[in-house]
Amino acid sequence: MAFRTTAGWSLITSGIVTLVLAYLPYPSFYWGIGLLVVGVLLFVTRRII
């Protein structure tokens, strides 16, 4: 059940991010790298705590 919830949130989030990237002023490559870094930091800090 947890996997389904995680997969669902992942798909929803990626859809929203894709729409947002289309409208951001800088090249989406930089936004993608930035979001990836933030995601990894959130994941790592959650694992530690």
C-alpha cells in the first residue's frame, strides 16, 4: 500500500513539475538539477532523522 501511495505522489509531482518547468524563465535543465538536489537532500535528511 505504501508503494502505491509513493508511486501516485511521484507521478502527480512529476506532472506538476513538468508543467512548471515549461513556464520558468531560465532553461529547464538548471531547474531540473536544482529540484533533483533538493529532492535528494530531503530524502537524505528524512533517512537520518
